Amino acid sequence: MKSAVIVFPASNCDRDMAVALEKIFGEKPAMVWHGEATIPDVDFIALPGGFSYGDYLRSGAMAARSPVMAEVIKRANDGVSVFGVCNGFQVLTESGLLPGALMRNAGLKFICKDAYLKVENNQTRFTNKYEAGEVVRYPVAHHDGNYFADADTLKALEENNQVVYRYVDAEGNATPEANINGSQNNIAGIINKAGNVLGMMPHPERLIEHDLGGDDGRALFESAIAALANA
Amino acid sequence: MKARVHVTLKAGVLDPQGKAIRHSLGSLGFDGVEKVRQGKYIELDLAETDKDKAMAAVDEMCRKLLANTVIENYSIELD
């Protein structure tokens, strides 16, 4: 499966993402610099974690207006799979590809640990290899992961099953204690209405093999392969 | 012409930083502060001399980059 990783100045999870994509998709992804106006013909575009342009103004704000993002938006509108992790999720909301915004964590601290998540929707091209309601463990590492959207947007997200991942406890309960960053409705990841753009704060690409502590993240990328094969 | 832009969080959007500032003020002995909301101030020097055109341009800048209208309001002053 052909893929590309967009690289912004200060992206630092781009190589983790590239390793995951190469291992699971079986082909090295194209690494595309933020100043490029074109992206190779690929089936899957990843926006990695880290920072971008110093995250000046707001996290992801500058990156969302970079030359390469105009092309990412165009590809997304053509139906190509676009997957944003952490800073990539922030770039997706800032660019308007996903609704809402990511604000400073409610506790104000940078959070770096593993978190339990519930797969709320396994009928997407990114999650079809997970069981419905499956509880997974992905690493999180962010300062601005507190998901906010207005009441109408939240209602629409819930009604359309666009909330794909929620922060939960080990038993799968979306409790206030499990909501590590104060996100509305414990939201950890959402998909667009068309079903081809997924953004999430946790890092599935960091947990794809047992030697690294687990492989809960692997099925996300395998889902993308299965979805493409069935398309 | 100078444009002064204030960007503030919309009412109803949680401001954890504002809350932390209020807490710190309290520990310094400033007890009467009931609420703190933190925002941004951006100053722009513009080549434009027509006030209406400058206002329209800065308004567009706010909508496209300076503010995230999902969570923020903005106000513009020109002089």
C-alpha cells in the first residue's frame, strides 16, 4: 500500500510513523516536506506528531496553512485516507478537515503515558480490524489534547458515530478520571463525515510490535489495508 | 497604519490557563479576583492607508489565521 508522511519543521514522530507504515504496508512511505506543493499518488497520507512551526499562535495553526496542506485538503476531498496523530490531529482541526479544536490540557501539564481507549466505531476504514467496543492501550504524549467543539457539533459527531476513540478506564468505562486531558465527552479521536479523515491524540504508530511493549496500534494500519482491498 | 487585534476565548470555552493565573494571583494575596480569562494581543503595521480596506484585510487575516473562530472571538482597532 502506497503512503506518504508529511514532515513539518519540528515534526518528531515522522520517523516512528514511517517505520510503522513500512513494516505494515510493506512499502517505504514517501516523506513529503511541508513546502512541497505536490504529493505522490498514494492511498494513505499521515500527518505525524511532534510540533510544527514552533506551534506559534496555536498548535497546528501555521502548519494548516502550509503549501503541502492545500494538497492534503484536495486529496482528502478526493477520498484519499488521511490520518493525523497528535500534532497531526491539531493540524487537521486547524485546517478545517475535522471539526472542533484542541486546547491546553485541563490539568495544564504535558501528559506522557499509556492511556486506555475504547474503539467506539469499528466500521471505519481505520478500525475495521478491531472488535466493536474493544479496549486498547496506546501511548499519549501531548500538552494540547483537550478536545472542544460547540454543542451542535458534539451532538452531530455523536449521532453520526464520528467519535471513533474515547478515553476510558481499563474496564472500558468513560469516567471523568479516565479523561486524561479534559476532552469533551472523553473524545480521543474523531473521523470526518465522509469517513476518510481520522484524527486522534494518542499514538498507535508507537505500539506496533511486542518488542516495543505491545502491538495494540497495529490493527489500525491493517484496517487501512483491508479497507483498500475491499474498496 | 497600525492594527491592534485582541483574540479572546469565547464564553463557555474552558480556560485552564486563566484558572491557573487566578490561582497564582490568589496565592500572592490578590483575593478579589473572581475570574481570569487569558487572550492574545497582536499588533500589525500595515502599508494600507485606507481605513475600510485595512479593516477588511485584517478581518480576513483574523478569520484565516490569527483567530480560531471555533473557540475564539477577535476584535480589531485601527489607528
